[in-house]
Amino acid sequence: MPRLFTVRALVMFVVLSIAFVLVFPTLRQYLDQQVQLEQLRAEVAQAEQDNEDLQAELERWSDPAFVEAQARERLAFVMPGERALRVADPEVVPPATDEATTGAPTTVEPEDPTRPWYAQVWDSVQIAGVAGTGEATEPAEPGDNGTAPADGGATGEPTPTP
């Protein structure tokens, strides 16, 4: 009867198994380190690109024209003799006059640039309060909510009693 495994084949299998067990962790660690090395190289390249971008921005800030443009854009600075105009909301166009609704023309006062910011905020709160109450002060229809008309029932309708 022929043997399926010879002693020689069995010894060869054991030697290869031991070699695999000894070499596999080292090979796995090597491959993991290669992946980590590629990631670090990518991080270094990104850091170098960021450094170049920051150097270019630093060079831009050394230019007086760029500094002036940034002050105008970010801080709304104006040069002496210039007139500053500010558009509050370009999407909203205010009505030309309120004569149609109130019967009196409205006047728009220019903003005083020397006024403190909190005074301007308070004015805007007051304007918003007036605009908010303007809608609620419309005369009510007679008989709304079971109340009497404001003229004391002169419309000829009976006045409900509470």
C-alpha cells in the first residue's frame, strides 16, 4: 500500500510551516510600514503646499496696495475726501414714497458716521417696532371677536353684550 505522505514530504511541510510563521509577521509589518510611509509622504507634500500658500499670502500682505484693498473690503475704510456708501440689502428695493399708504412723504436721513454703533442699533430696533405695530393697528371690522364697533354701534347693528 503506497503511503500518501512520505517522511520527506512531512518534514518539508513542517519546515515550510515554521518558515511561514517566522517570516509572515515581519513581512506584514514591512507592508504596514510602507503604507504608513506613503501616508506620511502625502502629509509632508500637503504641509509643503500649505507653507507655499502661506508664504505667498505673506508676500501679498507686504504690498501696500493689497493692504489698502483689504482695509477697504473687510473694514469699510475710506480715504480722506472719499464718500462712503453702504447698500443695506441689494435684493430689497425700498418703495419710492409712502405717500400712498400714509399720505405723508417719508424722508430718509443719511447715517451719521460719527454716531456710535449702539445708537444705530437702537434706532433700527425702534423702526422695526413701529413697523411691526403698524400692521397690528389697522382698524378692526365691526363685530370681530364679539366686540362692539369703535363708533359705539353707529352702524345700525345691535351691540352684543358680554
